[in-house]
Amino acid sequence: MAEAKSTKIQLMIEPSLIDRLDNWRFANRIGSRAAAMRSLINRGLASENEKGPASVGALPDPEQLTHP
């Protein structure tokens, strides 16, 4: 059975994160930001599924994250 039509969402992110997203998508030869974001979301969710269910409040503070 085919999946239902996609739903459009809007997301506001800071320019530095857009730069990181674009660098990642270019390095991985992904044609659009939307496709890159879908890929990263799917990878993140798959990773969480391997770890088991997340607890409430398990998301880290973005200000505490280190970036390569």
C-alpha cells in the first residue's frame, strides 16, 4: 500500500545550522535540503530505535552540544 501524500512543515533554524546541513548534503551528494533533512531525521530515529525508547526530557540542550 502506498504511503499517504507528504505533509509540508516549516522549520526555522539558525544560519550556522543551515551551513552545516548544506555542507553535509553536498558531501553526501544529496540534491536538496529537504532530502537531506529527511535522511538525517530517518538516521536519527533509526539510531534512537536501536538504543531503545527515549525517556521524557531526554533531548540534550543544543547549547551543550559540540559540533565537529
